[in-house]
Amino acid sequence: MRTKNWSPAVAGLATIALITVGCSNDRSVDASMPPQIGLIATSEVPAPPPEVKLIGERDVEVTLTGPIAAKYSTATEAQRRALGKPLTGSHNAGTRESGVVFQQFQGGVIVAKNYQPGTPAYITWGKIREAWNVERDPDGIPEVMGKNGSPGPLGVPTSDENLVGDLLVTTFEHGKITFDPKTGVVEVTVNGTVVPSGL
């Protein structure tokens, strides 16, 4: 049986505003008229689950928590299908020295800047993920001894993949990656400079 935890601050929250007209304009007020009342109600939004349990590779149970669980629980069915099963092992999930948290999946990764409640997490996949994972020097030029992913020059994703015109675009702390599905062209921009994609 599943239960939902509702935030006490959200449940039943309503604001009633009384508006009195004509108090100081030297006009008489008809006391038989009821005051005007406006009701403003907020909708209830369930809090994301504290954890999500999935079956990963080799039928191993994987527990997502924090921003990763929140993102997965709000992902569309199409996003969940594209992500596939979560990968297992310490190199496929965890917290980096920088505080970045991540979970690799068969078809992508969910990444958040840190584990703090309310921190947004983003899904990166496909050609954009491939270009993000290319090792690069600090200026973004592909280099075998460089860094890739969140420790690399692009940093952490700041958006999911979005369709902008004909391009798929993901933004990062220090740039963006675009992919044209019609032509297969990937463009990587680091700190305002277009650099080779490395693909």
C-alpha cells in the first residue's frame, strides 16, 4: 500500500481577504451590504518521495534518494523508458568530492549540484551526454588527460534537454551543448566559445 506525505504547510491553506470600500472618502457606506470577500486558495502539491526503489542491472535493487529520487519521480514515462535501468557500482552512482550527486542509467544520467533538499536535478543523455563525457582541457578543447562530465569545463547540467527550433539543447554551468538530429552535428560551447565536440 502506498501512502502520500503531504506538507502540513500546504494542506488546507487558504487566504481570506476582506476588502472594505469607502472608509475614508466622506461618502456614506450602506451598512446593510455585506463586506466584499475574496478567497484565494492554493493547490496541494505532494512532496516528492524521500526514496525511489528500482530494479537495476542483474536484478539488483537500487535506491534513489534526494534530488535524484525527486527528479526520477517527476520524469515523464518517455524519459523513464529512455533512461532504462539504473546502473550499479560505486562508479555509476554517488557523490563526487565537489558535492555533485549522480546516478547513471543504461540510457543517460541524472545529476544534481548537491544533495540539499530542493536542489534541482537534470537528465542528460544521447549525443549531448556523449559530448559532455569527452575529456577536455580547462578551455574545453578535447584532450586525453582532461576532465569530463561535471568535473570538466562545462560543469553540471542546468537544464534537461530542450527542443529549441530544430536543435536539442542542454545548458551547463559554463556553457551548452546542442545536437541537430537532422544532420547529426553536435556543437559544444564553453564559456561563450565554440570548441570541437570531440565526437
